[in-house]
Amino acid sequence: MNFLAIFQPHLRLIYVFLCGLIVSTMTHISTLIILNLVVLGGLLIALIRYRKSLTSYFKYWLKLNLFTLLVWLTLSWKITEQGLVLNPMGIQLALLITLRFNLILSLTRLLLIDMNESLLLQALCRLPLPEKLLHLFVLTVRYISVLGDVHKKMDMAMRARGYQPKLNGRTLFIAAQRVALLLIHALVKAEKTEMALKARGFQLHDVKKTQDKS
């Protein structure tokens, strides 16, 4: 029996929120290191259990940890009368932020490992939140999906044209254009999606009824 089956999807969202609050208050580095190792081990077991790709998770982890790289670059140094020197307190703070970030990331991935877009929407609608906020969450999840689809299509089109990113101004210019086009396409598709939903008489309580029936 899957150990996550004892948790309802909407309860798991609450657990993720509570875990984030608890982890953000931790200050002991040794405790955070131990928790990171334990949760990471459980996550690896869950990924194998659900036959998820370890490579895709590593890429996902690597992309999100680019933020921690910026934290290390900015906090590890300080300007003094002698010039640019290492900042021990900044290094400790950067390590603390990195450990917290990775622990929250692993916990979120572990608790929501088997939740797809439809299940996530149903779980959101069971939370005791205002109807307008729930409506916003529903549309946000939909728009993120649309954004991901457009990103994949643009990536395939650029590869088909032989695009190879390099460390130069041209690559930065193309990357800026790509982000702009990505946002424009996503906005247009999101507007079309919203118009289609309204044309079909979409209401938030329809999602709730579907969840209750299931």
C-alpha cells in the first residue's frame, strides 16, 4: 500500500504549507543537513516506486538551485577598506538559505509526487479559501500548463533551425526575444482559454461538483 494514500490531496497541500513554515524557522545547520539527507532518501525511493525519471528530477533540481548560486555570489563577499573580502556571516547565511530551500523543494516534490494537474485543481477547490481566490488558482494552474506547452514548441523550433546557445551578446538577445514571445503567446492562449471557458458557462462550483462526485 502506498504510504501517501493515507493523505487526501487537499491535506497534502496543507502539509506542504506547514512544512514550509516550519523549515523557514530552522536555524541549526546540522539539523537541516540531516533532514535534507533523510527527505532526499525518501524522495529517491518514491521516484523509483512511481517509476519517475531520476534524470528529469536532477534537471528540475539543478534549474531551481540556480537561485541559490546567486545567493552564494552575493552573500559570500563584502566590501571593506581592504577591498572585496570573504564574508563568513554571509557564507553561513547562504548555506542556511540553501539547506532550507532544498529541504522545502524535496518535501514538496515528495508530498505531491503523484498529483497531476486535474487532481491538483480538485485539491485546491476543497481548501477553505474564498471563491475568487480559488478561481484565481484554477486559472493560474491552467496558464502554467499553457506556458509550458508554448515553451516546448519554441524549444523544438529553435533546435530545428540549428540554434546553439553560446556565451555572447547574440545569445542574450535571442534569449530576451524568446522570453518576450513566450509571454505573448502564453497571454494570447490564456485569453482564448478563458473565452472558451466562459462560452461554455464555466463556474468554479462545477469543479467542486466534479470533485465531490469523484
